[in-house]
Amino acid sequence: MTQLTAPAVPSPATVPADLLGGPWPASARPGPGGEVLVGGVGLAEAAERFGTPLYVLDEGEVRSRARAYRRALPHAEVLYAAKAFLCSAMADWVEQEGLGLDVCSAGELWLAVSAGFPAQRILLHGNAKSPEELRLARRLRVGRIVIDGPAEIARLAALVAADTPQKVLVRVVQAGVVGQKFGFPVEGGDAADAIARVLDQPGLELVGLHCHLGSQITTIEPYLQAVDTLVRLLAEVREHHGVELPELDLGGGHGIRYLAGDAELDLAEFAVKVTDRLAVRCAEAGLEVPRLVVEPGRAVVGPAAVAVYRVLSVKHPADGRCFVAVDGGMSDNPRPALYGAPYSVRLVGRRSEAGAARMDVVGRHCEAGDVLVRDAELPADLRPGDLLAVPAAGAYQLSMASGYNLVGRPAVAAVRDGRARLLIRRETVEDFRLREVGR
Ligand SMILES: Cc1ncc(COP(=O)(O)O)c(C=O)c1O
């Protein structure tokens, strides 16, 4: 690791408001000459060293968020949802902080186990797991598999000998949620049927029920309703089958801030209210309280990364708009194009005295919808060569990145205590060419 910048610790009074309490990592601080430090490392300095686009991942922020979950829910099991972003270092950090892992493909599973993550602490998801994925999960001795569809019950049971049972959960979908490709609907009895079929398989050990409500949820009420539904189902399972299932997995979906004024899920409130509701409903039903499992992804890694881009062009068409094109875009962050997801953006590495102007920060791809930040407020003198930083870049960006236009996926550098190290190198055109095996 190379020392890049000595950590500057300005008093909170001198930290610009946009770096405080919003989507930036807690370690974000202003540095000299318009620099912004994250994890004690200057973003502009890191961009010079590693090139752009660059994803700067604050190890301390990931660890403290993982720790906050452990502290808020000491009796629950917290599984980091690897789909938000996974690399070997992430697997190490969450494992060291006491979290398990939720994976949803052979790729995520293999990467985690290769990194040394204990397979017993991994739970495998997926609405369409292939036979090969299930076989790999068995071979690696994955702790639990979440059964998501009817075909999977027989498929998995066929792979399992009764003397080495596979722990499974059944994923259910609450009443009122229609058109869902995941899980078994509770309404209409699909979930109850699936549970009965799983209980009939000697090789499958049903340990609990699972549900995932969606993403960017910032209120507690949907989770409380899920607890009500799931406890009712647990009571039915006991009534019909005489078994009490020991686990209840509420999935993830905990909302984070992308913009300064955004709401986020209050983890402390979630922990208290969900734990209380679970205890109350179980007492009413005369059930033992099952172990709560949660699967936050975005809330662990989202606010921990900042994407740094270099401005390549600034255009002022006659219609009065301004387009700032950067060297990344929808191939490293498809979320704005896919969902209209909002982001904030900031000039780093140069101080500007110019007033603010409204601009669209656009990507470099051949697609009109390749807009990263619409109507951003940036200094009016923004010019090619400037660096722009986009916070809250840690989740569902790199993990959804593509090879569009053969631009290649960006590098990822970890920062901690004033030091930076490369975790993932930039993808090059040679990487694309190497996959070609014929012509
Ligand atoms: C089953 C399951 N668990 C957990 C997550 C993580 O969600 P989030 O990153 O919003 O916390 C997802 C996201 O799609 C999911 O499908």
C-alpha cells in the first residue's frame, strides 16, 4: 500500500454541508485545492494514480456499516447481499465483521468460497438456479439454499442423500404482491403446498421461511407486515405438520441516501420494532421466537464508494442546456438509465470561484439515455480535464456493469487510514479480445 495523502482532519465546522450527513462516506473531508478526502485519501490524487473512471471504496465505511448491523441486531443473523457488490476484499471485510453472505449465482458463490469465505455461512438464492449451480452449492457445502420455485424441490432433493441433508428455506411472497417472479405466493396456498412438499423430502431440512420486499425501503411498516404474514404461516406450518421452523429471513431492501435530503431506513428503529413485533406475534401464536435473518446489500456497501470520472467534453447547445460528458457512464452505472435513479455530483481536485450552473452529466456511450446526473449544479467554468465525484456509488453499479462499447469496467481502489490500494484493475480491450476463441 502506498501513502497517498496524510489524513486531514478539519473540524466539522469547516466541512462543506454537502459532505456531511448526506450520501458521502462518513470519512469524507475537504482537502487543499478543492480536493476531497475519503478514508484519508484524496480522490483527485487517487484518480491520478489509478486513472478514471475509478471507484474508490472506503473500507472503514463498509466495516462500520457491517458492525452497525451486528450491534443493532445482536441476536439476528446478518447476511451481506453480495449482489450489491462483491470482490474478495468485500468478502473478507464482511466475514471479519461477523456477517454471513447471501449469493445468487455460481459466480458469486465461487468467488466468495475462493476468497476463503466459510461456505457454511453462505445462503444461496435465485429464482432460476441451474442444476450445475445446485450441484456446486452441494459440493461446496453451502449452509442454506432458498427454494424459490416448484421445480427446485425435486431437483435439489435428487442431489441430496438423506444422511447429509441440505438446510433450506422457502421463499414466500406476501398477499397483494402480484406479477412476482420470485418465491411462492402465500395467498392461494402455493407457499403452503411448497412447504408440505419440502417437508416430505428426507434430504431437505426446512429451517425457515424467507421473504424479500423490494429495494430502497425507508419505512419500517412493510417489514412489520411481513413479520405478521410470516408468523401466521409459521403457525400454520406447526398446526399442519407439527414442526416449528427456527429461522425467519426478512431479506434486504434497506434504503440509503443518494441525495442529501433523502430518507434512509433507520436501522435502530428497524431493529427494535421488528424484534418486538416478532416477539409479540410469536407469543400470540404460542411459537418459539425464530432467529431473525436479514440480508442488507445496498445499506452495507452503497454509501461506501465514490465514483470518480474525468470530464471529456462540455457542450452548450443553442437550447440553453449544458452537457458535461465524462469518461464512464451506463457501462459502469446503468441505474440512472434503468430506473431513472438520482445521484449527486461534485467537482473535486480544483477549487472554482465560478457560480453554479445547471448541467446534465452524461456518459460516453452511444445511447441518448446514457445520462448519469440530470440537472446537476456544478461550477459554470467546468471544463475538460476536471474530475467529478459521484457518491453512493457502491451498490448495483459495478455489479451491474457491462461491456457496452467495449469501454471496459473501471478499476476499484480501496482506501483506509490515508492509504489506497487497487482491488480490481481496469478492464481493457485485451480482456474482451481474450474471450474470443474463433472468427
Ligand atoms: C433475496 C434478496 N436479498 C437481499 C437483497 C438485497 O437488497 P438490498 O441491496 O436492497 O438490501 C436482494 C436484492 O435484490 C434480494 O433479492
